[in-house]
Amino acid sequence: MPESRLLLSSGVPGLDDLLGGGIGEMSLTVIGGGAGTGKTTLALQLAFANATTRAPALYFCSPAEPADAVREHLQGLKFFDASRLGSDVHLIDLGAHFSERDSSRVLDALAGNVAAYQPELVVVDLPLSLTPETLRAEIAAFLAARVATSVLIADGSQEALALADTVMWLDRSEPRATRSVQVVKARGNSQMAGVHAMRLNDDGVRVFPRWPTPWRGRIQRIGGERLSTGVEGLDQLLSGGALKPGSVLVDGASGTGKTVLATQFIAECGHQGVPGLVLLLEERPGRFIARAESLNLELERLISGGLVDLLNLRGRDVSGGELLYLVERAALEIGAQAVVVDSVSGLDLVVDDVRDWVWRAVDSLCGAGVSVWLNGSGALHLAGLVDDVVSLQQMDASVRRMQVVKSSGLQTGVGAVDYAIGAHGIIACGHEEPRPTNGHLVNYRFAG
């Protein structure tokens, strides 16, 4: 049986998942990408994560960003510890040795410092525009000889890509200046395919894998088949309520009661002891809560009792991958078994590809045992991604109609019913007015 390979952590949250566990010891990793994509920050984060006094990290600085510039770059990063410079992380300038006529001086400097320090990790910043082609090839070959675990920052050297064990490519796209990373190659590891969202701030680099799965199974699944929507007539149309785990899309024009219906659903879940999360993309939390209180749904009590939480994303600058991470983290913190997105029509203010995000969110959340409720206006193009679709329509000045246009179960009775919006929310015509919330037998579960 082959001996297991030692992997070094990248020190970047989410990146090890993409790499299949980490970076192989005594391997060569190439970090490529254009200017401003985060290559230097990623390499420095990796160095500080792995360096020790007995096995330090050497960071060889190029003429484009000498040691003084790297120190200044580090000042704003939370993982930076000034006391470690010169102790277990060494910044070494190569600028004085760069010469097209005598590349041996650069190689001598590399080899000499590696021999002297016996490092755990070697990082070489190699700007394409300032590095002669022959020197690029020689440095890549030197690092590929596995003198240490090595990282080469490069923006397109074909020699380096061919010799590397691992290749990561960073990108930055407009108009939202979203960042991404792709593991193009990870020899010996099972890397996660695809392009993944990345954020760069004073915490350093963070990666948001497209298909995060470690959280699945950590939210307790509940028994039974359906969750009540809070509207008796709609429950009958949906064969008992919203599928659990499953997904419901409620589509309708503005003013048809989509948000009221979603609020009744999440409140009903809370009153039944089922924790729920509401993702607000358009409406402010204060207004959402005030409406619920006016309907006597006691949402404030559910929030204070830890049974409902609101995640406000109005005005937030996040990528699709980061948004999904934020939703999953918030759901995990409350143990949510129901998640409401109000609304998918506002997702285009946050993510570039709404359909892709909904697909991933429904797959991930339902896979973790969560019921997903999506509100939208003109959102029927998303119908193929969900289990049930409910359409709310204003038929004329006095008549509103709800219709199940896609069902995950056998409907009992008709597929449509008229409804009204009353003092306590939506009521399906022919059914009793919903009781005030204080008529519920509520099992509050207080956090802590």
C-alpha cells in the first residue's frame, strides 16, 4: 500500500477543500493570475501559516515588489505578525541579482539561502515582464527539483506550469470586481473542479467552494413529510404543506402578498418549534418585522427565542459563492430547517447568475435537510429547479387567486383557490380566518 502523502495547509479558509486537502510536501505550486488578483497575499498567507523557527519560510522578493514594499503590504493584513519577520519568515530581495546577462547570480542566491535556512517553504515572486525567459525556466527547474516545498508566483510562464505539481489561477472580473480561483492542476490530489469565488480583504484571502458539503448532516432532520405554510387552503393544495426537505417557489406580481405569505410560513415554522432563517435582499429587517407584528404573528418573540433569524443583504457586496456561504453559516448557527429567500428578484443586485445561484442553494440546503422557500416576481423560469411552484395572481380589483402550477405530491382537491389578505395575513376563501398567534400552543426554544 503506498505511503500517504503529507499535505501542508494553505492557511486560506476554503482553499484546502479545492486542493483535495492541501499542498503536497516537497512539491512545486504555481500561483498565477493578472495584476491585483491576490497572488502576493495568498503566497504570504501560505508562508505565515506554515513557517516555524526550526523550519522557516523564505519569501524571495522581485524587483517589482521589493522587501520594503512587501512589509508595507503586510501591515494591513490580520495574519501578519511583525515579530515573526527575521525569525521564521524571511523576506529576501532578489532584485539586485536580476540580470539578463548573468542568471546564475539569481540561482546562486536562491540555492545559498535554501541551504543556509533549510526552510519548510520557499516562495519566489517572478514577474513575467521583468524576468528573462531563460531565467524563468531555470528558476522553475530549480524549484521543481524539490529542494523544499516551493511556491512560484507567476503570470504565465509555460515552463513553470508544465513542471508544477499544483497550479492555481486567480482572476478578477468586472463590473463588480469579483475575484475567483481555479485549481487547474493538483497532481496526486483530488481537486475540486470549477471556478470558485474568492474574497480579498484585511483577513487575507478566503475561498468559497462552489459545492461546500462539510456542513451537511449537522442540521437535525425533522420527521414527517410536510411543513405547514400557515395557510390551511394552501396546505391542501400542496398535499399538506411545503415538502421537507424540499423547495417552493412563490411567483407573483408586486402587491399579491408574496412577502406576507412567506412571513406566515416562517412564523408557523417557529410556532411549531422548527427553526427558520429569512434572507432579505430587498426589504429592510425593521419593516419585515413590523409587518409581521401587525399581523399578530409574534415574530419578535420567535427571534428573541432563537427560532427565527433574519439575514439582511441589502447593499452587501458579495459574490454568489460568498452569499451561499453566508446563508449556510447563518442556517447552521440557528439550526434552521426552513430558509426563506425574499426575494430571488433581488438576487440580480448581488450575483451575476441568478439561476446558477438558486440551483446551488437549493441543492446544498435541501441536501442538508432544509426546506427552501423562494419568493419572486416573474420568476417562473426557475420552476425547473424547485419541487413546488405557487402562482399568486390579482384577477381583478377584488379577486386574488393562488394556484399550484407545479406539485411534488398528489393534490387533494382543486389546484387553485381564491384568497384574501386580512388582519392576520392571507386566508384562502372557504377556509376559516387564521387564529391570532396567541392562540397557538407555542413551544419556544430559547438559545443558551
